[in-house]
Amino acid sequence: MPTNGGAEQHRSTERGNDGQQVSRPCPAGRASDSRRQQQCPAKSTRQLAAKLALSTHRLGCSMSDSPKWKNKRASARARIIREHAPRYSGETSFFAAAPTQILCFLNLGYTGEVGGVLGSAMDEILSDFSGFRSVAMALGKPYSFAIFADARSAGSALSRLDGTAHPAAGGKCLLLEFVGEIPPAYLAASKVLSSPEEVAAAIPGLFVVPEFVDTEHEQALLKVIDAGAWDSLRDRRVQHHGFNFNYISNNVSTDGSDTASIPALPAWCVPVVSEYQRRFPGFPTPNQLTINEYGPGCGIAPHVDVHSAFAGPIVSVSLGSPVVMEFRRFKRAQPSASKNVTDGPITDKASAVSSVSSKSTPESESKSESKSESKSGLESLNVWLPQRSLAVFSGEARYGWEHGIRPRKVDMHDGRIVERGLRVSLTFRAVVAMEERACHCAWSAMCDAQGGGSGGRGNGREFKCTSSQSNN
């Protein structure tokens, strides 16, 4: 029988706190909406909000029970199971029938394309729910996870969000499920090593020093650097001091053929080098500096700086913006068991200590939860380089790992998408004279002096990307 002054009271199906479906009345004024609008119309958020007179952040009427959205749900569930096989033998081994602390947003993640969302949007969707703890997202994945304090809190969020549209999601109909865990491979893909301790433990010889320069010093450096003489490349600006760095070979020439017009290290970098040497005594004094200015979306091809050309570590300072740097190596690039890892062009005490600590075994590598290994034997790790930080590449990090930066405009850090800004990197090296160049390191497959490597690249395999790339 009609109610509300003759208007028929429509009802919708939603999930209760226990995950079961219940029938509830739709808010007043919703009965006049078309069936198509109740099934997630492909309209802008502003049009949707105006049409339905939204006063909250959700639509209230469930739309996921239509054949269209049932098929989308089934397809999304199946895709996740396929992606993480054989860990999960079927949907019941991953998706939970009873409420859990973890919700999976089947169709909401950061894909880098239309329909993707940032971590801030996830916060907006979930911030009003008590018990909400954090979000787990991975770049390129169209699904994400939300962690709650308990199953009841997660159930409350699911009952209100599942099958509804939300302005922060662009009006997309949200599809949620309970899950027992976040797939380890998903976590590995989104894992970024952040603390200096976990970085040094995962990649021996790599040292990251946050806040190496303060904000005032950073601004002064950026100002004087910007006023310097730049060379323009296809995708960025560069400056060279001491020696001209060759981006093709990751090498420098010391015969004077290409250094006549190269200025010496500027006076403004003396305090930077002095502070580096105070923190890392014993390393050779840099005599070459390359300054690169990277805009958002600019990357660095994975490479290893030529072993024999530079003594000691490669030193980098990041100004203007943080970035995620990827380190990777292949099975064939493992250190030779017949050689001491301290062998090589580095002879000072500090370098030797770093190299000794870099000795690793397959057993120790398999225990690292941060490492991911593909079928081709590639191991890769993501490292967060904060703005104003110092990174020292010594020992195994210097000789046994390629490093690069994927060309994209955002990075993942602490489960959040971080947009890149204009980054200026200062890379210091200690150049070895041509007649003195030699290397007897343990990473012969990566070593130019022992017939390994390929123009400074461990095996010449590039990141798969259409954007322009360049070495640091």
C-alpha cells in the first residue's frame, strides 16, 4: 500500500554487518530515479550528485545485484585468483564468507588510467568509519585493500559501501568482499624500503641518510644550481663538473678529449662533500659531479656505473622531490665464491668494511621478505629516497646491483600514492685515471674489466615503458 503521501516506498537489498543480505527502504525521493541510474550510470560526479541531491558521500541504494554488476563482481574475483595462483586454489581459499578485518575493493585501485584513484580518495571513502586503520594499494593494480581494527568495523563499512557509488570514486559502483589476507605478492609489489636500517639490511653497501641537508640549505643549493650553465638533453637539463659523464657508456674520459670546457667542482659543493666525508670517512674524495634535473615522468634506465672508471662508492643527493629507486640483479650476477668480495678498485678501510658486509648466500636471500623474484631470476627491490637525502652506493650495492628509476609521475610510499615533483640529483664520483683502471671484484658478470656488463648495464634489459629514459 502506498505510503509517504501516495508515493510507493521502494526497497533495496544491502548487506548487513554480518555480511548477510537484508532489505531496506530507499531514502525519500529515490523512487523517481530510473533503473539505469540505480545501476551506476557513467556520468560525472557532479551530474550524479545534482541529479540525486546527494547530501552524503554515498548513494544508499544497492546497485550491485543487477546482472551487469554481478558479472563485474564475478570477473574481478576470478581475475584476482588467477593473478595469485597457485597460492589460492579457488575463490573460497581467498574470499571469506564471514566478516574479517580486511576488505578487498574489487574494482578500485591505482591503475594509472581512467578509473584509478589515489590514496587520498580511499581515505575520503573510509575516514568516516570507526576502526579504519590503513589502505594497501599497488601501482598498476585495479583492486586494493582496507584494513580495520576488527571484523565488526569492516562489516559496517562493507554494509554501507558495497554496491553503492561514491563521489571520491568518480561515481563508480563499489564492489567489496571480505578476505582473509592480503596476498604476499601484492604486498611485495607495493613494498618500498624506507628506513635506513632495512635498506642496508636488504642491499648491503647501500646507505641512505635522510635530511642530509636542511630545508634552508636545499633552497640555497637549488638556487645556485639553477643559475649554472645547463646542457639540454631530450628530456632534461644536465650539468657536468670535473669530467664529462657519458650517458651511453656510464663512463668518463680522462685523456682531455672531452674535458677542456668542463668546469671544476664548484665552491658551493665543498660543504656537501665535506659533510659526506665526515659521515663516511675513508672513502675517496669525489672529483666529478653530474647534476640532473628530472621532471615528473622522467626515468633512469637500469644500469651499473662502470666498475673500473670510479674508485669507491657512487654518491647521490636528492633535492626538490623524493623518488622511488629500483634496484635489481640477476642470478648470473651473484658474487663468485672463489673471490673475496673486497677485491676490486676500492682499497680503503671503509669501503672494505662495506664490501665484507655485502657477502650474501642464496639461503640468506630467500629469507628476505622484501625481495621479489620472477621466473627469469630477476630480483628487485624498491628503495625510497627522501627529499634532501644522501644515498651512498658501495660494496655490493655499487658492483652487484643495477639501479634505475621507472618513468612515471607518481610513486607508492607507505601505502599511498605520492606525486613526483621536479627533482635535482647531485651525483658525485671519484674518477680513476685511464692507466690505473682495473677491477677484480667478485661480480664478474657485472664488471667491465672482467668482460661482464654491457655499456654499464648488467644485461642490457630496459624497463618496459614508452617514456624517455636516461641514466643518472
